[in-house]
Amino acid sequence: HAEWHERVTLIQVAVPSREQVMAYQNLKRQVEELVGEINGVYGTTTWTPVQYVHRNLPFPQICALLRRADVALVTPLRDGMNLVAKEYVACQENQPGALIIGEFAGASAELGEAFFVNPYDVEGVAERIHEVLSLPEDVLGERMATLHKRVCTHTVDRWAGKFLNTLKGVQFVPRTRPLTGLDRQRLLSAAAHADRRVLLIDYDGTLAPFVPLRHRATPSPEVLALLHRLQQNSRNMLAVVSSRDRLTLQRWLGACGCILAAEHGAWFNMDGSWVLLHELSDDWKGTIRPILERVVEQTPGSLLEEKDYSLVWHYRMTDPEFGLWQARELCSQLQGMLAGSELQVQSGNKGVEVKWSKIHKGMAASHIIERAQPADFILALGDDHTDEDMFAAIPADQWTVKVGMGISSARFSLPNSADVQQLLQELAEI
């Protein structure tokens, strides 16, 4: 990119460290040789491409450099945090600066509006620098303003306070016990004597087992017949409360006639047509989608699902360890970006979802129960973290069942979806 000759200068500040160590002496010599070579080949009488500063600088001078720099290039091969990236952002108040950061820097997880590079890809770094230098100031300013606000509000005090508040909120988690024997008999007896029964059932992992390819998780004829039978009983209010999109739920379960709640309750179908309970916007997708698309590119076997008011990164088909690691990194990055907004990051079964925080299965369950009043028997079945909101909305004396292993606030548990179908079959016969 010869068009940037005599227009761009790299200022490399190298603070002396461990100068008595031979490895550091060799590294210093290599850097100085490279700087000399670059300046010798490309430098002119009026332009030195690389300004190499090998000394300690006073703090005010460092702040001045960080403030004046149009672009900060932070590309460690491996780093735990890297405060320089955050210090640059902190100095860029009301400035259209740009942060180019290596994806192996720990701080990158919190700096979603930065420009990411792989430090081992030299040509890629060069192209990214060219791209950033070519962007208009209003675009850079908007991204930097978001970064600056996050860095200045997410301080070490807030970080420590979050940990301490979490510790204060730790309570004894009630043990979920298997739904067998006397407990099962009591549930069936309560259902038999009830005049109005509300059945709230998750789909994936509860009504139907998980499958590698999501679009193949279609309900079996036995499940459809079972739902239809439950729906035919006038004492039952049957609802499938799912994270699935409304078109899929309609295609798979619409003929059953039961209530359908899609996207955690963003959409409801109670009388044959779909309605929104809240006015929602999807303007935020333009910011979040590129981040998820980048993770899809980096994680073979993963995919991005876009629903009306949420985005989901699925990693069921990825390498288990790498997929879980990527999910944790993604959650950390998105939580930092979305702090203080009305959006939330939710980690489910082999998926990371971004959605509106006011939309959750607890809200959906409450809406259905309110409509069913007076209800004297309520049963909620679900398998993952998203169903915990639903369990929390159920009165303590009613019936909540966690499907599968794991800690849950549900009173009881069943091993798998086959056991769920067996329980529903018994309820259908009452």
C-alpha cells in the first residue's frame, strides 16, 4: 500500500525490561535490526516510517501519545489481559481513534468494537491497517465512543464488586430429586383431582431429543398424537414454550391446536394467529451479527441462527472442548458489550443466544397461567438454563420437572425425553 508512504508513521515505544537476560538482549537486537532495515528501505529525508523509542517515558507523555495516535496496534502473540489496549481507549474521549487488537489478547473479549487480527497473519494485519486508515471518521468515532464508555464504566472496582455481590447472593440450592415412586403418584393424583390443568412443556431436549442437525428434530408421530390427545381434554391448557422460531413451531406443531410460545415467549399463538406481547426492535442485530459470524468462521461445525428478535450461535456439531471454550469466550465478550443495555446473553444447551432481557420463558409461563385462572394443577417441564425462568414463575406448591442432569431450581427430575413422553401418556389417560 504505497499510497500510505509519508502519510503514516509507526511509533514503537519499547520500555526497557530485564536487560541482563540474554534472550531479551537478543530480542532487542533483532527489533533494532528490523527497524533499521525498514527505515533504510522505505525512509526518505522527510519521513521515518518507524519511530523506535527504547526508554521509559513519563506518564503524561504516554497519555499524550495514546491521545494523539489515530490507530493503536496491539498484537501480542499471547497475553493475559493487555492494559495498553484499554489505556488507549481511555485516552480517546471524543476522538475518532481506532483500536486494532490481536485476538489472542485477553482484553479482546471485552472490546467488541475494536478491529481484530491474527498476529501470525502478517498480510492480514497489513490489510486491516489499510482498512482502518480508509474508514471515515464518523464510523471510527461511533465505535470508539462505545468502547470508551465501556472501558470507563467497567472499572476494577466494578469488577470486584460484581464478585463480592455474587458471593453475597450465594444460597443453598435445593436438591432436585427424581420423579419416581410416591412423588410420581402424588403428581398423578393431583392432576386427576384438578378441574383446570396447565401443562407447560419445552420442545428441544424435553418433548424431543437433541439431534446433531437442528432442522431434523421434528416431532415423532407418537409425540404429535400425544399432544393432540392432551389438547382434546377440556380440563387441560397445553402450551409448548420454546426458543424455536415461530415458523418452525407452526410447521411442526400447529396442527395440534395447543398454545405455542416461540422465541422464549416473544411470539404467542393462542387462537390460531401469532401476536407479539411487547413491541420489539431488531436494530441491534447489525452490531452483534458480525461478531457471531466471525466465531462461526473460526469454529468448524458451528452455525448462526437468526430469528425475528434474537440471534443464536450453535456449536453442537463442533469439537466439544473447542466449542465450549469458544462459547465461554463469546459469552464474556458479549456480556461486556451489552452491559447496561436491554439485551442479554443466554447460554443454553450447546448454544449462545442474544435476545431482549424482558423476553423469557418465565414471562411466557406467567402469561399463560394468568389466562388459565383458576388453575389448580400446573406442570412445567424443561431441560436447560432457559427453562429455569419458567420454573421460577411456577408457584412453589406446583410441579416443576428438570429433564436430564444438572443443577436446577425444579423440584423433580426425569432422565430424558422418553421419560417425559411416558409421564405425559399417563396424564393423558387421567
